[in-house]
Amino acid sequence: MEYVVEMLNIRKEFGGFVANDNITLQVKKGEIHALLGENGAGKSTLMNVLFGLYQPEAGEIKVAGKPVKITNPNIANDLGIGMVHQHFMLVNPFTVTENIILGKEETKAGFMDVKTAAKKLKTLSEKYGLDIDPNAKISQISVGMQQRVEIIKTLYRGAEILIFDEPTAVLTPQEITELIQIMKNLINEGKSIILITHKLKEIMEVCDRVTVIRKGQGIDTLNVADTNEQELANLMVGREVSFKTDKTSATPDEEVLNIKDLTVKDIRDVTAVNQLNLSVRAGEVVGIAGVDGNGQTELVEALTGLLKVDSGTITIDGRETGGLKPRRITETGVGHIPADRHKHGLVLDFQVSENMVLQTYYQKPYSNKGILNHKEIRKHSKKLIEEFDVRTPSETALARSLSGGNQQKAIIAREIDREPKLLIASQPTRGLDVGAIEYIHKRIIEQRDNGKAVLLVSFELEEIMNVSDRIAVMFEGQIVAIVDPKETNETELGLLMAGSKKEAVGGSGS
């Protein structure tokens, strides 16, 4: 069997930590081959070895049957290997064309020939169904468009083998559908794709074969046609995984959050939340469903003091919090799991232990008269690391060195440990694998069962249906319906999210 790429018994270590333990991956020409594993299983490390960003301690790489040494990404490009990274490698003030030709500039009489390059890009984008504006600035285009720029960048450099690292983690459902079509177009043109993912539905929909890795070791390679989501989930996590959140019926108590006629403007001074009414009681999870961009972000930012309230009231546990600073709001008993863990949840260059006390570092026993007590901070974080199963080499490791799932667990540990009366969980499982999702859902239900009020904001309908006791549908800054998850389905929710009105909407949410 002729393989376009073979990675044979690859071993990669970082200090004493073995990230890839003798993994073998063999990719056929013209296939989409999934590399499946939990967060931190070693998927990206293995692909960084193939792309020349890391050098392996042992093992061999073959391209088209010939042994090769890939010591840097330029050699990978010369061998026809291109990589679309999870965090895009683009220069924001530059145009699409400038980003694509960077390092591979077309010249004419010693000058950069942007015109010829733009023509070449237009041809490429039409051939593969990648509709982009070559003259747009990166800072002005959507995340989905930025990803297309990354794809064209690899094609411009002559890639025959494309590595996609978690390509759908930051995309909307519509953009995911478009990306899947783009991948199919690439395969039809004779390219081969390695897809790093932990999304089982996508593997079943688009991949030919799948290699499962767990804790740095290769577990198995299967034909997608011969397997199913449950088997893949079990292989990935190493135990039986449940896709359904195990919970009893809610027994809501007194009202914790009351939002009345709330209006909030976004950073462009446009009304994003428009006279919204909602209440959340102790002992229940209220899920907010809606298409991205209908005011969910602004609602959460207003609740947590990050955006100014234009009009209306927010009452938490009987206290008006609309005009308070973020710290005062958290002190009234609010826990916040933010949608973007890197931007708003963690200080990536701080230690895990320091991140664990970001909300409480100024209080005893973590500090005294402005002096931090590092011994107490480390002791506290060790307890949380153990309790919330945060997989980290130690509490002094930098937050950026953790996998996405473990970064999220660290945030959840910090917020839940403070025993908040109201827990606001915004996109709590975005970009996480089934094992981490199962764990986080369990923790959210645990909070509910402990008498806390939980507001869950998610674009994942399955998550909203699975975890919520009531679902508030948000459209154009308003709650247009409140439905019982037991009495609705994804079709009805989808229609409501698109603005279709429901009879007798429970607007106040009580």
C-alpha cells in the first residue's frame, strides 16, 4: 500500500514528559484521515513534528515512500505539506494577499508584484470554492474568512497534504458546513487531508479513516464506515462515555437573578440587548439558545459588569448590581465561566496556582497587607487541581502549557470553589472533547443540585437541550420564547432562534 505520509514509531518528549509515545500514522492519497484524541492527548504535537516545528526523539517520517528529515516548516512546504493551525498565523493590519504571499513574495524587476499574486489567488480561490476578497484587511474579516486565508496560504505554497488543527473550534454552524464542502473540493482535486479533531460527528460525516490516540499512545486505526460515535468516544477516553447528562428533575427555589427591561449597547454603540426580561431561580439551569450575534455576549458582559447598562435593572440575590464594578458583582456571589478562556478566563503567562486565585488573591489567607502568601496560594491550588482533575505537571506550570480542556477545568475549579449563588457559564465546553464535556456538564448539574442558580449560554443546541431545565431563546436582543427541553426539539428551537414567534411566549421567564 502506497501512503503519501508515514509517521513510524514517533517519540516526542518535553523534559521528562512523553507527549508522543511511539505513535504510527499512515495516510493514503486522496483521503481525509482523522487524528482523534482528548485535549492533551498529543495530536497537535504529532502534527507539529510532521510540519517541522518539533524534532522527534525517535521514529521515522516517509513522504511518498521516501524517508525524509523535516527540520523546519520550509522543508515541510517543499515536501508539499501545509498546516492550518488552530490559532491562525496572520498579521492583522496586512491585506489577505499580503498575508498569503508573506515569505513567498512574487517579484518583478526587484519589486514586489502584488498584482500577479492577487491574480494567482483569485484562480486558487475559484478552483477550490474559497470565496475571499484579496484586498480586504485581516482585521476586517470574519474568523471563517481568516481560516480560508490560511487554507489558500498553504495551497499557494504548493501543498498536496494539508493538516487541519481543530478547524471547526471557532466556526459557526454555517461556516462548518462551508468548510466541510471546501475539504471535499480539496480531496476531489487529489489532495490528502489530516484532520485533528475530537468532534465525533464531523469524523463520521467527512472522514475516510481515523487514528485514535490516548495519553500520547496510538490506540487503533479504523475505517469510519466500520465504526460509530460511541465506539470512537470509548476508545478516545478509555472508558464507557455517556452522551446524555445524568440528572433528576429540578426543584427550583427562590429567585436569584431578575432582569427587567434590560437594554445594553455594544462597543459600536448599537443596541444589542433590547428590553430583555428573564429570571433564574436557585436550583435550576436556565439555558440561553440563540444564533451567535443576537446579544448573548453583551447580556453576559452586562451581568458581570464588563459592559454598561443603558437602561433596565439587574437584581442578584435581591441586590441591584447594574452599575457595579466587576469585582463588586463577583463579591455579591457571581461565578463567571467566560466564553473565551484565553482572553477573559486566564492570564496565560501566570502559573496555574496564580490563576486559581485571580478572584480572591487580595483576600486572606492569600495575601496580607498587599503581600501575596505564595505558600497558601500553592496549597489551595493543589487542593483544587486534585478535586477538579486538572492535569498539569505541577501547580507552578504556566497556564498556557495546559491543554484547552484542562485550562477550562482550572477556570471552573476557581469559580465553583467560591460557592457562587449565581453561576454564569458561557460556552463552557467550546472546543472540548467528549470526556471533558461529560465532566463539565456533571459539575454544572452538581451546582444546580446544591441550590445554585445557573445561567448557561451556548451555541450548541445539544448542550442546551441536555443540561437546561428551561430554555430561553434569544433573538435580536430579546427573549422570544421560554420552552421546556422535554417538550421541544432542535427543529422548533432552530425556528425560534431564526425569529419565528411562539404562541403565548413566557416573556418574563418566571
